[in-house]
Amino acid sequence: MNVEWHAAWRAALDAMEADVARIERLARGAQEDDEQEPWTPPAGLGPLPPELKARAEELLARQQAATHDVAVALGHNRRHAAFAARVESGDPGAPRPGYIDHAA
């Protein structure tokens, strides 16, 4: 067993997991201030060690679910933006509704 090979794969999966967790938070509507580079697969790792297959499969499933959640959230955002655009568009000279307090 090559310890460096396993360590390199564990580090790659750790980085991937951090990226998936960030995407999951964003899909739930969290605001992230830091600009983080998206995960990219490291070059030259070779094949995945069999002992890490279950973890890699779990990460893949989470990544696919997060991708779906982001697509759904983007769809909601598009619909809200389209609605807002319809509400805001129209005759610019037309009177706009307003609230006036006559109680005073």
C-alpha cells in the first residue's frame, strides 16, 4: 500500500467535500462572502484506491443532489425575476400605487 498515494486521494476527496458542502449551503440560500475557487481534480493521482470508493460514491451522490438543488433554486430565481420585471414594466407615465397616511 502506497501511503502517499492514499494521502493524496484523501486530500483530493477532502477538497471535493468542502466544495460540495459550499454548494449545498449556496443551494439552501446561504450568502458566502469569500470567493472560493471551485474544486478541480488534481492531476496525476492515478486510480482511486478501492478503500476510498464508498466515500467517493457518497460525494458523487451529494454533488449530483446539490447540482439538482442549484438548478431548482435558479429556476425559482428566474421566475421571481420575470415576475418583478412584469410588475416594474408598463407605462412609465402611468400613475403608480402609493400609500398615503391621512390619519394625522
